[in-house]
Amino acid sequence: MVAGLINANPIVYEKKERRPRTGSVVLEDEYAVESIDHMVVFSLTFLHHIRDIKDPEHPYSLEDLKVITEDAIEVDDKRSYVRVTFTPTVEHCSMATVIGLCLRVKLMRSLPSRYKVDIRVAPGTHATEAAVNKQLNDKERVAAALENPNLVDMVDDCLAPSFE
Amino acid sequence: MADSTHCVKLIESFVDSSSTPAQQAASIDAIAALVKNDMLTLESLVREMAMYLTTTDSFLRARGTLLLGELLACLASKPLESETVLSLIGFFTERLADWKALHGALIGCLALLRRKGNVGVVSSSKALAVAQSYLQNVQVQSLRQSDRKLCFELLGCLLERYPDDIVHLDDVLIPGICESIDGEKDPECLMLAFHIVEVLVHLYPDPTGPLASFATDLFENLSCYFPIHFTHPKGEDIDVKKEELSRTLMVAFASTPLFEPFAIPLLLEKLSSSLPLAKVESLKYLSYCSDKYGAARMAKHVKVIWSALKDIIYTSPESVLLLESEIVDGMSFQESHTVTEALILLQKVFCQNSDLLIDLIVIDEDIKKTVDSIYQFKEYTGIPLADKQRLHAVGSILYFSAKSSIGSCNRVFEAFFPCLINALGISAENSVALLSSPCNFGATYLCVELLAGCRALVVRTKGNATSNVIVQEAWCDILCTYSTSLTKLFSFTLITGVDGSTQNACLHSGVKGLQILATFPGDFSPISKSVYESILLKLISVVTGNCKDAFLWKLALKALVEVGSFVDKSEDTEKAQSFNAIVVDKIASFMLCDDLSMPLPLKLEIISSIGTTGLSYMQKFLQGLECSLLASLSGVYVRGDPENLEIATSLLECYSCDVLPWFDSIGGQEEVQFHFALTIWGQIGNILSFCASSQEQKLLSAAMTAMQYAVGRCLAENQTVIIDRAFGILLSTTSLPINDLMDEITSVKVEGYKSNDDLGCMSCREKWIISLFASVVAALRPQAHIANVKVILRLFLTTQLSGHVPSAQALGSIINKLPVKVENMDASNVFSLEDAIDLIFSSRVWSLCNEGPTNCSVARNNNETSIRNNLLIQSHAIEGLAWIGKGLLMRGHEKVKDLIVTLLSCLLSNHSEGSLPCTEQEFLCVMRSAADAFHILVSDSEACLNKRLHATIRPLYKQRLFSIVLPIILSLISKADSSIQRAMLYRAFANVVSGTPLSAVLSEAKKLIPILVDSLFVLSEDILNKDIVYCILLVLSGIMTDKKRSEVVEENAHIIVRRLIALMSYPHMMVIRETAIQCLTAMSELPHARIYPMRTQVLLSLLKTLDDPKRAVRLEAVKCRQACVSYMEFIYPQLPRVHIAIQSRHI
């Protein structure tokens, strides 16, 4: 596909410590809803879904490279809406669409179907920002992309560690 | 003799390059078997093989040689003629020059050289020839790994088995070995190579001998491996661990003092490396090598080692990171690995060259600077981090200096102690002026470390009868002079703690100092008796008076425990007396008085921690404990006092959790348990009327636990005494119908009447007596004699009908332990198991269970309440029967079958006919208790019938029950006609299955799976059954994860999946949903043809589960979905489109 690496020397950041789940299972009320409207907790849950996705080029997770951070995720449970804003490592990164696709597939597989997922490149971090955003949120184009076996392989490869 | 064609065929099959390794191994084994059984001689075999051994075709030659070599390895214990061995070793020696056939030759040589004893061994001249040929012909480093390994094995074998012959080869041997090791990189080979060096060095013990000239070369070969560093990726499996290799290299390093001029500089150089690994390794090697090289050789390195060590201890970067976590425990740093190793090395150097090292320490500028600037370190919080670390380093150096020898202790005292004393403000004996200002933390800390070192020195030299010498030493004089003021100073640090001005670190040092002063061993003690007593007084006053400062309280208690266990071990009677008088008596009296200034839990903690340091202390405390227990109990009995209730409960818990188990652990103290049980009974016997209290149930159960524990630990004869005593009290209780039960005729009547009353009618005292009596009975050993078994049985049969569970458990326990009838026994006074069973099966409990609710005699002509009452009694009877059944089952008695049949008939009792005025719920209650009886039968109980309480337990009794019950229940289920009956049968089935070990269940998996799935369906309808549903689900998942049963799961895949999908939305219990999804994930691994039809259904229901209220369930759902999707995509590449289509509808 690509001859050289797009970003040969990415900066690897220190991970944020993962917060353990609070409260033991026994003590919890059986019928209490672990509320989806509880923003912090639930966005963390989401993070557990996407933070482990691998970068297409490097053996690091998106979190290591600060492509995704905790603050870049907005959740509104009542309106069933999620918006993820990610930051490509370099401006002309051609992997941006692949990363976005990974995010979308991961969220599609992990969220209840009532959710509307919106995936965007952080403003000003990519050369063809508008094009990428459009491509990522066009459901026909996403569906078409997922019929391409090469792309699906690549996406699955990136998603593999996040299911462990 | 085997015919030669067969033999030739075997040889050919081995030599043939087209045969598989398995065939080759088989032919070797076949030939070896022929030779072993003398069907074939080696000579004739060699003759047959002649062509293969000498041909010019190098492949065939190599195979032939290998065949002969491997054959000899198989024949290690077969006796061979010496000529045979001679000619074979000659052949192989020659073959060592043939590099194409080298592999076989090495194996052959090794096999022959390893032969032992009288089976024909290689002579020493031939071994020498092997060595010569080897050294001349084999280029080890040009061979592949397996051959190199063989080469090293051969060398090792020669060196170990023929050292006296090999030794003469010195001028070729040592260079040869150097050459073969040079450049080796494989860990396994290196292990052997290092070992060879070690053995080689031992061959030449003479320091001026041939080794001396080669030592440089040899060490050069070794030195390049230090420190051992593996470059292999972690995943690769290497048999040799890094630690083992490093250890072997270390032994090789230390093998001869001749290495010292090279090794020590190398290690010191690596010590200054920035790699932590290299540092730790160098320190380890230095410690080990300095032991082996000896003090004289090491003396010249002491100075360099000291400066390196000081650097490490002073500025270890790792310990800085861990520094801030230390506040909890005073000034103790969590030491890094490097520092620990450095301190070990410091000790080693002290052992060897104590005088040299102490010279260096005394004049060391850095230490001197720290000690001189000690005035600055007044308060702990004010000290900068780096200084704290330095203080800590100096502390440990002082500790080890004082500890290592008397001489160094003197020196270090003379050098530093005066300065510390000045900083502390103590100038002479009994100086009191210091009490005006807060003490200097730094000086206190160093002082305490120094004292700790002195104490360790005294402890170490105690056995050497030098204690008299110690007393005359200089440091001892100094210490004695200042000991009183020091004690005062340390005590003073504790006083200032009250107003909160001192930090924890200061308190820690102060308490530690007091503890050290009080525990100087033997005849030697720097402090007088009065000072010792004042220390104890100080500590005890903190413990008994100051419970506000929890940290100080804990420290003081810990110190007292240390002092106590020290005094208990030493033979010093004077100190023991003081400790007894000051600490033990004080605490004992403290327990006696009703002092409410200290909370009871703290008091009990004091008792259980100090009491456990010595038997005599605990015995003393026991009186106090007993008094307050009796007082509080009588308070509860007589006045129903809620305060006393709480006190008594925690006292009883202290007995059953701390005190009694401790007496049990030291052994030989059964009297204590016996006495405790009798005391409690005595008190109950004396108090005739009880005041009922609302929350006494908790107290009663605490009393029962303690009683059960105490009685269970008693000897059988003591148990007999207790049970007699208890029975006497039972008899004297007029409100109980004991006297009637004595009589055969009236007893039936009593049973009938009494059982109509429920538990509420029993007076408080009756309830206590019956409950405690039941717990005594449950704890008896089988050997204990019970005098009135018949009456006791009748009594329990009566009381358990009113719903008293301990009575039912006691019944089960009696049945479990009664002796079986023996023919020639005097039948009149021995009540056997058979008699007991007869009694039970003729009792009302039995008849109640057998008569079913509809046709009970009362039903026809009595009103609604009495029927309801009757149903209640019936369910109590069923529970009692279950405990009796458990007793029978555990001892493996046949009658348990009758009992199970009865329980099942209760379970099926048909209530639909007849128009009784009771609701269905009440009938259900009876049926449910029958179903739950199986839970009692199969589960383990804490309260009775377990190993601790001496139950008779036949192995595999649960499996036995399973095999009895399973066929009956299965046939009943297929016959059952009402849904309620089915539900109850499934409930009973679930109880049995979930209690049986999984291995037994697995063997019946084929039959069970449909029933398990059905029971999941039936039971999940009632919310009350959720725990049982979970248990069944666990059994099911156990079956599913067992690889051997996968075909059973496969056959039933569709029903299992359908049930699991339904359970995925089970609203009442999160773990059920979670487990169901996990099971589905496991199912996705089944063959595709089975799973494929269910796919859409699973995926769709997973979509719903992704919105589950619980996080854990959602996560499992995502995992399961991924498992399903990825598997199906793998098989059917077009599937993603379908799958995406399902999803994109919702986007």
C-alpha cells in the first residue's frame, strides 16, 4: 500500500492510569442502573472500548499516541449521541480515514444500536479535514469500505487488542 | 539368536534417509531390546554393520556411527565384556577425527565414558586417549549447537570421572578448554562451559602450578559474559533461566583465588555502571567471591569497595522514588534491591576485614559531616529529602558497624556516640535539663540504630560465652553511663506526643529505643532493674491510658509484645518477674474493673496480642476475661441489659476467634476449653430465670459458636463430663418435659402435644439451654459416651418440630456418630445406631412426613388454623429429616435411601384434590422445604457435621447421593403431571446437581444437559429461585468448558443457545446475564455447521444486551459479539455485509 511510513517517528506519551471499577459486585443493588447518563463513568467505559485500538502504522495504541484522549469524547445518553474527536499524529496523515473507520466499527460493535455516532478530526489538525469528516460520516461510503476485504482485514487487525 | 536378516532390516531402516524419526527410534529400541535379552551380541551386530561404519559415503557412515552410539546410550546398564568396551572406545576415539560422523562418535564416547560400576567401564588410559583425540581433532566452535552441547558434556564427563588421568594433559588441556569456550553464546552450552571451568580449576589446586600461567586467558573467556544479559525475545522457550546461568558463572568466578586480580577490578568497574542490573549482579558476585578469595586477598580492595558501597548506599536513585511512602512506619525506607545487596556486601566485608573497614568509616568525611550537622535535623518534617536519605544511610552503616564485631563496635562508639549525645543534650548521668525542649530527631534516630546494632552484636556473641568480656568493653561502659538518661529521653519523646507536636517518625524512634534497651539479652544489660521497670511502666501507661493517638498506641503495644516474647524465651527470672508485676498484672486488673475509659475491642486486642507471647500471661488474663464474661452474661440474663449484651457478645467472639484457637495451637491445653465449657454451663445452671431481651439472638449464636469450638477441642472423656453436666441442667429445667420423655408411654403423648406449640412458647432460658445443649452434642467426638441418648433423641425430635434448627443439626450429628450394633455387646446399656434409627422411624417426625398434608388426621375435623399449623410443623419435620439424612449419608448408611424416598414423596404430595381451606402457598411451602432438603443433604455445613466437629465422613458421599437420586428424579420428572410438581422436582434436582462435584456431573453430561436446560426454563420463572438458577448455569458452563464433552454440547446446541438467549435478559440478577453471555461466547467455538443457524438470533439479542444497565454485562456482550462475528467472517467472507446491514439500519 504505502511505501514508507507516514509518520516514522511518532511521539509516544505516557498512558493515563486506568481507574478500576468502583464497588464490588456483591454490594451493588441488583436493579440499580449503572446509569448511562452518568457522563464521567460512561465515557470511561467508552474509553475502555476505543482506547486500546492499535495504530495502523505502529504497534502502539491510539491512546499511547494521544490520537484519542478522554476529553475528546462526548456522550449524551438521553439523546443517544456520541461524538469522538481524534487528532492525527501529522497533518497530512493518510491514515486518518483508517483510524476513523476503526473508531466507527469499534463503536458500532460496542454500543447499543440506538446511538448515533459522530466521528470527526480535531479542527485544524489535518490537511483535508473536511473531506475526511465527510467520508467518515457517510454511511454508504462506510458500508462500501467495509465490503473491501483488505480494509476489513486492516480494521480487524487494529481492533484485535481492544477485545482482549 | 535372532536371525541376521531381521537385524539387517532394522539397521537399514535406521540408516535409510527416507524413514521417519519415529521409525528410526523404533528400530533403535528394537535392536536395544535384542541386545539386552542376549538375542544378539554386540560383536555380531558390529560385524553386520561393518559396511555402514567404514563406507566412504559420509552420510551412511554418519548414520551408522550414530546408530552404534545411540545403541550404547540405551545399554548403559547392560554388562559388557572389557574387550568389547576396549574396542568400541578405540573405534569412537578414532572417529572423533571424522567430523562428518562426529555426532555419533560424541554420543558413543559419552555413553561409554558414563558407564558405571561393574558393567564394564572405560579404562583410564583409554579415557586419556579420548581426551587427547578430542583436544587434537574437535573444533568446538565450528559445530552446531547440539554438537557443541555434546562436546561440553564429554569434556565435563572426562573431568569429573577421570580427573587423575586428565590432569597430566595440563599443557594442552587448559588452552584447549579456553579455545572451545571462546565465543560460545548458547545458554545451555554456557551452563556446561562454566561448570567445566569450575571443575577444571579444582584439578589444579596449587597456586603456583600450571593453572597460574593460564588464569588470565581462562578468566578472559569468562569475563566477557558478565553481567549475564539475555538478548532472546521473551516468547522463546529457553530451558536455562537467567538466574541459574548467572549463579553458575558466579561459582566459576569464585572457583579459584587466582582469579582475584582480574575479577575484583572488573566487578568494581561494573559497579559504577549506570545499569541497575549490572550493579546488583556485581554486588552479588562481590559478596560471593570475597568469601571464596579470603580475607588476605580482599584486604587490598577494602578501600575501593567501601567508597563504591558508600556511593550506592548514600545516593541510590531507586530509593528516592519510594521515599514518600514511608511516613506510616517512621523513618524506614523501602530499600531498593541494589541497596539491600550493598548492605549484604558491607556485612561480608565487615566479617573479613573489620579493622580495615572501621578505620575507613571512622575517618570518612561524608559520615562525619552528616553526624556533625546533626543539630540541623531537629524536626522530621523540616529535613530535606536528600538529607533524610543520607541520615538513613548513615543509620544503616552505624548499625552494621556496631553489629559486626566487638572491636568495631568500640571504635564506632568512640567516634560517634559523644557527638550524638551532645546533640541530644545529655551531658551526664541523670541530666534532666533536656526535658524543656523537643528532642533532636536526627540524633535520636542514629542513636537508636547504633543501639540496635549493639543489641544484635550481643545476641550474636551470646552463645560464645564471651558475655563476660563484653561487659568490660569500652562501648559497654559508655552505654551504661548514659543508659538512664537515654531511657528518659526516649520516654520524653512519647510524652510530647500527647500535644501533637511530635511526628510519627519521632515516636517510632522513641518506642524502638525503649524496646531495644528493654530487650538486651542474657546477663548483660546496660540498664538497671529500676530503669527496666520504668520503661515497662512508660509503655504500659501508653497502652492503658492513651488510646487517642492510635499510632502511638499500636507502636507501644507492638513493643510490649516484643518485650514479652523476649522475656518469655529468656531465662532471666528477674526480668520476667518485673514484666509479670508491671505489665501482666496491670492488664489483668484492667480487665477486671469496669473501666469504661477504653473501648472493649482495644482491651481485647491488648489481651490477644500480649497474651499470645507467653502461656503464663494468657492464663492470667483468662481469669479476668472469664470474670467479665460471667458478669456481663449474668447482666444479660437477669436484667436484659443491652450494654452487657454487646460486651458479652464481643467477649465470646474473642474467645472463639483468638483465645481458644491460640490454646489449641500451642497444644496440650485441653483443660482450658473444658473449663470454659463447664463454666458457662455452671452459670446457666445457677440462674433460674432469664430476662428476655430483644436482640439476644446474636449473643446466643456467639455463645453457641464458642461452646461448639470449646467442646470440639476437648478430649472424649472430658466431653462425656460436659454432656453429663449439661444433661443434668436440662433435667432440672422443670418447664421442659424431660421427665415425661423418660417414660416410653407418656413420651408419645408429649411429642404430640408439645410439637403443636411453636418456638415462641419456649421460655428464654429453655431456648438457651436447648441451643447450647445442641451445640455441645454437635461437637462431640464419636468416642464420647452419651448416657441418655434415647431421651436426648426424643427431646430433639420434639424441639425440632417447633422449628429449632440447632436441634435438627444435633440429631443429624448423633445419628452420624453413634456406634453400630455389635453382636456380643451388652444390649441393655448400649444404645446403637439401629436403635436410634428405629426410634426415629417410629417417631412423629417420620409419620408426619409420610402422611402427606391432605390426609393428616387433624385435617378432617379441625379448623383452618390447626391445619395451617400442621403444615408448618410438617415442613419443620422435613427439615429435621434432612439433617438426619445428612448424618446417615455421610457415614454411608443404607437407610438413607428410604429417607430420600420419603422426602421425594413429600415433594410430590398432591394437594389439588379435596377442598381444604388453605391457600396453595402454604402447600407449596411444604413442597419447597422438601426440595430444599436436598440442599441440606448435599451442601457442606459450617454449623455441624464437618471435619472440625469430628463427623464420620465416607469419601465420595456426595457422588453416592447423586447416583441414588438422579435416576429417581429423572423418572419422576418424566411422569410428573402438574406444573408445580415439575417445578419442585427441578428444584430438588438443581440442589443436588449444584452440590455435587463437577467431575461426577460431567460423566452424566449426556443425560443431564436436556434436564438442566429445562430446569433453567422452569426455575427462571420464579424470582425466588434466582440463586438456584445461577448455580445451574454454573454447572452448565462447567460442562461446556470441558473439552471432552464438546460433542454432547454440540448435540444440544440449539436448546442451549435458545435458553441462554432467554437468560441474557434475565432481569433479576446481573451475574446470571453475565454468565449466560460468557457461555454463548464459549459456544461460538463449536463447529460452524451447528452454530450457523442460530447466528442471526444471537446477534440480534446481543444488540439488545449492549444496552444493558450493568457495565459488566455490556462488556461481555461486546466480547461475545466480537467472537461470533469474527468467527463467521472467517468462514463466510460475505457475512460482514449482512452484519453491517443489520447495524447500519440503526446508524
